[in-house]
Amino acid sequence: MSLTAPIPLSPAAPWRAWLLRALAVALTLAMLLYGLAAIDAGIVNYRSAGNAEIAAKRVAMQRAAEAGQTVGDTREIAAHSSIMLALLSRVSSPTYAYGKNGLSEPLIHYATMPKANGIVLSVHNVLGGTCMLFGALQFWPAFRRRFPLWHRTFGAIYLLAAQSAMVASMVYLVRTPIADIYDQLTFYVGLWGLAIGVTVSLWMAVYSMWRKQIAQHQAWMCLNYGMLLTAPIQRYGWLAFGAAAPELRQLEANYAVTGVLVPLCVMIGYGLFTLNRWAQDGRSAKSMAKVAQAFTGQARLGRTLALLGLPVLLAAGVSTVQHYMLNPGLGQAANAATLIPAGVIQMEDAVIAGHAPTRTLFALATLLGLLGGARLLWTAFATQQAAARIMDASAWALAAGGAVVGAVLVHWGMQMGLPSFATVSGGALYVFGGTTTLLFAALLAWALRRRQAAWAKEWGLFVIACLVATPSFYWALPALGAMGFDAQFVQTGHVFRLASYGQWMLLIGAFVYAIYSEATHSKLAR
């Protein structure tokens, strides 16, 4: 087998095809349901904007939930506050769905804000739902092949809906004070990031299609759809936490959901892209080399970024030694007392700093992985050496280090438990990060065992991003703290949350590499 041959998806294994179909059907149904619910929310928000009667009903609903009284008929609640909120109450509790520190505050604000803002918000809701309705089938290979006209028509509707939804989102953000936005600064920054990210990835997809770069078009659309999935995945996350822990306040559950939301949805987009690649036929070595010639500029940029990445890995190693071996404890971070909620410091000190064996294991595994990652960056990206040099002991060290780090992160996350106002996201971010690191470490090991150099490079880069994520918090926190955010957002933990949630955004960079990777060139996109 060639060292750079694509991983085959054999026709002799029909269970794989059925697995892809089952995943496609499940995702399609979930997005169709959300799309209908989002359109309903848009209609409800349009009717409620500036409506004093509906505002009074929502205030009464909140007071009844806080007092433990009956909040009203489910059908009536759905009529004035959306089907989605009524469903949230059914699977959790009235206090979780309608009480304070949750969705009731923004709902009351929606009914009292200017009518123009309500129209903008409603347009955003309806268009977002439209994207889910028309986007879900676009990533199903059989649908694209059998119904190309429908694929192009749905794509045109999706493009118009997605871009218009982002414009409406930007208008709403400009017209609305941060204090009046649900979850305030953290959500405000996240929404701006998504609005820009969706716009850029959408037009990169259009540009790739114009250049007849089909694989890159598919990849950018997967990234774009992944970013748009933040809305439905967030709502499904609220439902999941509400069902598992109805005693929580909805805003507490949102801390955990928001913490993993963007990187999780980006990984779902990457999963869609990778499943599509696996379902495609492989190219010959000659055809693969010819395709790669169109991306020489991206290749040069990749080599430059690889060289710049080496000092980043060194800094990550230094931070790991400093904060997990020499001076352990979150309270030792720069400006910790000002920027980090006391409950978070206590939680992490009890779980991490107070347990030297797992902390030391994490640090040593991170250092081992970073050493292997540095060699991979040098051999595979900076100097582009032969495949045999890529898949040596250092690549296995990267996979092994990633596996241990992932396992330790999951362990810590389980020890930290559910989110709360004191501990913010609780252990959710650690569980997500650990699971993602374990997954890519396993994929890297599989590629190394199968002697698949192209996939080893791609998945190795994801493992490197995972290893850098945790120590990068100690750089991001003081940097954000120096940006001069309003004191109320600092005191309520928003700066800490932005630094904490931002760790795993490095996965987006690895996804962008995958768009132009050898593994992508090795497939005949269709």
C-alpha cells in the first residue's frame, strides 16, 4: 500500500454506507425540527415586539415559576413565548424554563424593546431556520449526485438566507446595548465572531466554486454549516441539561453549553467534511499531484505558519511546566483574583492542584506530545520530508501524549461536575477537550498504523492544537484582561469565560488546514 494512499471506503463493507445514511437522516431530522422551531420563534418575536400585553404575560409567567405556582397552559405559553420554550419546560422544570437567571429576562426584553429591533430579530430567527431546512440535505452525497438541480437551488436559497441572517444579526448587535443581550458580553463577542466567521466561510465557498475547486467548496460549506449549527446545538444543549438537572437555572446550563459550543459545532462540520471525503473515490498519485499545483500559495503559507508554530509549542511547554509542575493552581495565574471567579479557583485547585499524580501525568504527557508535535511540524510541514520520516517514533509520541492528556482532561472534568454560578461551566469544557483530544489521538494512531501519511499529518495537527489549548489559557487571560473591558463584565466572570472558551478555537485553524490538505487532494470530490 502506498504511504500516501487514501484510506479506502470499500464497497464490500455495506455497513459503512448504512452508517453514513443513518447519520445523515438523524442530522437532517434534527435540523428540520429546529428549523421549524426557529421559524416559529421568529413569528412569535415579531408579534411580541413592543407588545405590553405579551410582556405582562411573560412577567407573570416568571413570577409564577419563582413562586412554584402553575405557570399556565402549555399551548398558551407556546403562543406567546414559542414552542421551543414550552418544550424546554416539559423536559425540565418551570423554574428552569421560565424562572429568573434564564430565558425569561431576554423574553421580557424582546416584548419591551422597540418594534424595529423586534423585526430585525424575527428576520434573523426565520432566516436561521430556513438555513437549517435547506442546508441539512446538502451534505448528503447521494442527494448531490442524484438531484444536482435541487442541490444548486437549495444552495442558492441557503446562501441568500445565511448572509441575510448574518446581516440581521449584525444590525441587531449594533442597535442593542450589551447589557440587554442574553448572557451579555460573552454572547455579544460570540455572536460577532459567528457573524463574521459565517460570512467569510460562505464567500470562501462561493469563491472556491467559482474556481471549480469542488473539494474546497464542500469544505468551506461544512465549516459554514458547522458555525450555523451553534444555534440548534445550543438549544438542544439547553434541553439536555434541563432534562439531566432540572434544579439548575437555565443560565447555569448555558455556561456549560456556550463553553463548548463553537468548537463542538466546528468539529461537527469537520465530521461532515471527513465523512464526505471517505465516501468519495481516491485519486491516482499523478492526479493528486496535479490538483495540488493549484494550491502552491496555500502550501507556502502553510510552511510559514508551521515555522511560526514552533515557538508557540515551546511557549506551551514552558506554560505547562510553570502552571502544572512548579507553581500549580489556577490562583497562581496572572491577575487571578481579579479575573477569575473565586469558585472556579477553588474547584480547579481541589481537582487539579490538589492531586499531584494526575497533574504530573498531564504535564509530562503534554511535554511528550509537544516534542512529537514539534518534529511533525518540522518534518511534515516546514521541510516536507518523505512520508517515512513523518511516521516515526515522534509521531507515535504525539499520539501517545494526546491520548494520556485527553484521558486526564476527561477525568478532571468528571470530577468538577455540573455547571453553576460559582464554578461557571463546571467540568464541561474539560470533558469536551479531553474527548476531542482522545478522538484525534486515536485517529492519528490509526493513520500511523495504516501508514497513511496524509491523514497522519492532518490528524496530527489536530492533536497539536489540542495540546496547546489548555496552556494557552494562561496567555489569553492576561491579554483579555488588559483590553479594558467594563468592570461589571470583569466582576461577573466574562473575561475569564472568554479566555477559557477561546482555548479550543485553535481547532478552527486545523480545520482550515484540512481544507487544503493532502488528504483532501487525494479524493475525487463530487
